[in-house]
Amino acid sequence: MPAAFPLPQLDDVLEAAARIAPHASVTPLLRADALDAAAGCALLFKAEPLQRGGAFKFRGACNAVFSLDAEDAARGVVTHSSGNHGAALALAARLRGIPCHVVVPDGAVATKLSRIAGFGAVLHRCDATLEAREATCASVQEATGAVLVHPYADARVIAGQGTAALELLSQAPALDAVVVPVGGGGLAGGTAIALAGLAPAVELVLAEPAGAADARDSLQRGERVPTFAPDTLCDGLRALLGEPNFRILQAHAPAVVAVEDAETVAAMRSLLAELKLLVEPSSAIALAAVLAQPARFAGKRVGVVLTGGNVDPDHLPWGQA
């Protein structure tokens, strides 16, 4: 999709919510007294690990797949993904009965690859660089005629991801802040649009790995960082912030909290202990950001989007950060 495509608006998020309603789960809110005490605020966790496919990514992928006209849908869809978006697109494509191709980089989490294949997608391997992913994806698209559904720099995907914030606002009124992880920026952008349109007084805070803080740097500089070398165990947050995603975030000026991996692992363990929910590091970082800046959130009512739970149980990160 070209860099200058029209940015999604609130109406697009509302339409996405209606489009995916027959397919996506309404995920619950969870809370724990111990986590409230540790954070010094009231935390309401949006449990997207309980979403179909195990992550919020199903929202955007489902919206993209079911917004295709019949002719385009028959050609199938293609994407590149380290895991959750690929699985989400494969599941959405299976539900619509169309082909799906997913380009996966070397080193991707085994459980995520297994999930993608289990949903019926054809996997195409490539080197673990963004350039290799994009080149292989373009080659597969040319060979198959499939429609590209970018993991985050896609208006349909961004609008679909924004539906998580719509649900959160309906489930937890009177929030003071919403915290979401940021990688490529699909969820961050969709959330910014939803909050600006429906709850403009609610502060948006983005949680980002200190070893992959290109969103923070881009917003501080006023221009998108064109390249960087991520160094974080949060595999779902290693992507470079997308160009349209940057434009959305620049317009809404969210705060960004950069978090060390050790803090993220500690938050991951706390979520397992208190919510009984095993989440990915890329998800636990949202709680870690709250705990890292207690003064920002003290006494507030905070919505925290836990984004995914597709963790390899044989490779939990205890002691690795």
C-alpha cells in the first residue's frame, strides 16, 4: 500500500467494529488488587490474549480480509510476519475460504509458526531482515496475485486494531489513561484515532522497548527514523514504526515510555502470578511502562491493553533479560 494512502478515521474504526463483530471475540477486562497496589493506580487489563488467534492482531487482519470485494478475495492474501499477524491473517483467510501466504523470517518463535501453518497458510521463509521480508513478500505477491495485507502500515489493519480501544471504552468508562505497546504502530495508531474521537480527555501512553525505541525517537525528532537495529526480547515490537502510523501518532502526540527488557520480564511474571494469564513480553511491556513511571499514573484509572499470549512454553524468558 502506498505511503500516502488516506489515513483511517473514526468512522473507519466504527465500520471495522461492525464488520468483524460476527468473527472476533469481545475480550474481557481483568484486574488484580496486588497489581493495583504495586502500581498505585486502578488497572483494568484488556485481555487480548483471549482473542481468536491469541492476539489483538486478529482484529486488523479480519477487517482487512472481510473488506475485500469478491474478485480481490479470490486471489488470496499475502503478508510478512514474525508470528501474530501471520496467524491472524491465516485464520481470517480460512474463515472467508481464501488462500493465504505468509513470509516468515528466520528465528521466528516456533509456536507462532506452528499456529500460522495450523490455520492453513503457506509459509515462505526468508532472512531475518526487513529488506528480505519485503522482497520475498513482493515476489510471492507477483507469483500468486495475492492482495498484500501489511502487518501495520495498512488503513484496514489500523482501523481494525482500533476496535480494541472501542471495546475498552465501553467496558471501562471514565478512564484517565490507556497504555498500549508500540512496534509498527497499527494498534497505537488505531487506539489514537478511537480515543481522539470518543474520549479525547483520555491520555494515550505507548510502551516501547528501550532497545527498539524508534517511535519515541521519531516523535521527539518530528520525523520518522528511517532505520534502526532492534535489540529486545520483545519479538513483536522489533518492527520499524510505519510511515502512516507515524503520521497518525504525530497528529495525536502520545507519550512514549521506553522500558528495559528486565522490567518487561518482571511484569510478565507478575501478570502470570496475579491474573493467571501468560502473555508475551511484547504484551507485558504495557504493565512494565506503568510500573516504570508511578508518578504519571498515581491514583488514576488506567486501561492496559495486553496484546497477545502466543508464548513458547519451552522458552520462557525467566532470567534471560
